[in-house]
Amino acid sequence: MPRSERGALPSPRLRVAIDLSPAVQEHGGIGRYARELARALAGPDLDLRAFVVDAGGRTPAPPLERLPVVGLASSNKAWRLRTMLSSFAGHSLDRVVGDVDVFHGTDHLLPPFKRTAAVLTVHDLSHLHVPRTHLPMNRTFLDIMLPRFVRAADVILAVSESTRRDVIATYGVDADRVRTTHLGVGPLYAPPAPARVAEVRARHGLPARYLLGVGTLEPRKNLKTLLAAFAAIGAKDLGLVLVGPRGWRIEEALGGRDLPAGVRDRVVLTGFVPEDDLPALYGGAEAFAYPSLFEGFGLPVLEAMACGAAVVASDTTSLPEVVGDAGILVPPTDVDAWVSALRALLDDAGLRARLGDAARARAARFTWEATAAVTRRAYEEAHARRS
């Protein structure tokens, strides 16, 4: 058996099961986080396995199909219920996740363990701060279980410093158990070629000039403000393109029933689009607008910045942490402020270009490799706490 120069046996690789259920089920930003983090973690220094709960038996897409998979053919609701009941009954679920040293819960769910170390990612506490924007069943589950998950985790990862502070203040967690791990942006997100912009725009039937919003169409994204600002701007050659799947309370989310027909006709809802199309959509926009009421990080903002878009975003929660001085920050519900900021960008090509350059430079600081490095250290620390 090989030994190091000092004669000691080499340290065994940590065996880690990472929950890739949100990636397999393509659950928006959390799914992208789980997928890109696993890609960055996969390597010779870690024995990484995929844990997947999916009623249809789906498994990770390439290149993550090479990971060993522990699968559980179950609906998300049934798995949540099993986790909840096991937690209250004091029954461990170590055997369900396999023979591993560390389990990483990526989506606000952490099975109860006796021998397995646990790392939990907390994306946000929006169910507490903006409860009306959550479905009642989801809000109730998080109200009951997230405090238990946080207490049970050996190490907690928060996707922004804003979320880290929130977790510590809300749940009374020792600060040394909570690590900030910003999200990243991959090489796909870069300024697109003009021909690619034209091709994607034509395929989706988009106008030549448009403002862009990206994200699940649900109340927390505060599209009411963006629609009101768009109507007030009144540029008849300008469209508003909203990219993302229809979420819960769609009528409330859009709030567009009262829009004049001439405005409503210039709003394009694309639904889900392939990820490969997103850089062209970001890069082709006159401006990217993100009026969210509450964010744990704000991944679409970072992706837009990496593509050179001029960004206007809410000045709340984590978004100033992401945007910095490379975009325009305004109060989320101040329609007049949104109108002023968007008009400034629409009227000044030089300002758009300067902010686009600054946005690309800032986005380059956020990488999945950096996210993975913090996460690896969290695995080691969690394992050491259990050893």
C-alpha cells in the first residue's frame, strides 16, 4: 500500500452524497446551483455521489451521469413527509442516502442522521419575510422544518452574506457554523455574437428593442412594478420580454389585467427557454430588469451581468451584494424610480455600454470553482465535527 514521504497512509477521500433532485427536476436557480456545484466538485479529491429523489426515476444529465446515483422513486411531497415524520420520531435515514461520510442538502431539506455528517444550503428565508409569495403548504413546511434542519446541520452554507446574517439572527445559530458561499456563473454566459442574438430573437418572435426579465413568474419577483414602469415609459417600439415558467398565483404575479391593450400587446411571455438561448436574450436586451422583493442571491442578475447587460435591480436583500456599483439599484416598489432608471438606459447608449463593461468585470469575480472550494471545506469541517 502506498505511503506518503513521511510514512503515513494517504487520507481516504471523503464520500459525499449531494442532493441533485432539484437539478434533475430543473427547479430554476436552485436546480442550476446543484448542477453547477456538482460539476465543479467532481474530481479526484472527492468521492462524490448523486442523491436523487424523483417519482419518474430520472437521473442527472451529462456530464453528471458518471456519478454513482442513490435514487429514491418518490414524489417530492412524499419525501418531505417521510423526512418530517422521521425527524419528529427520532428515526435516522442514514441508510436511505447510502454509505457516505457527508450528505449535502441543496434544497432546504435535510434527512435526520445518526452517523452521517450534514451540510445544508440555505438559499433564503423569504417564506418568513414575504410569506404571501409562497404557497401555503410550502410555507408551512418551511416554518416547521427549516429551524430543525438548521439545528441538525453540522455546517450551514448561505448563498450570500445577506442570507448568512438572516440565518444567524433568525435561528440563533452560532456564527462559526454558517459559511457564505456566493453562487457562480459559467463560461456559457458571455457577450453573444450579433448573429446569435438575431437568430434567437427571431426564433422566439421578439421585437428588435426590448427590456428583459428572467425568472419564475410568481409574486415574489414583483413583476407588477416592472409592468407598471414599462407602461409608463410608453415607447411604442419597445417590448417587454419575460422569460421563465409560469409559477404560482400567476395572475397576481403579472398584475397585468388593467394594462392598456397597446401595452399588453408588447409584453412577450416566452415560458421556459433552453439555457443555451439565455446569453443571446441577455445580450440582446436594452436593459435587464429585476425588481424582486426578496432574494437570497439573484442568479439571473449575475448571468445578465456576465453577458454584458445593463442591469437595473432592487436595492434590497442580497442584490446590492451581487450588483455592487456595476448596475443601477432602486427600491423594488417605487415605480417612478424604475421608470427613471430604465429611461436613463434607453436614452443613453454610452451609459448602457459603460454599465455593461462594469457588469462583465464584476461578474468575473463569481465562479463555480470558488463556490466549490468553500463547499469542500464545509464538507471537511462537517466530517471533523462528527468524527
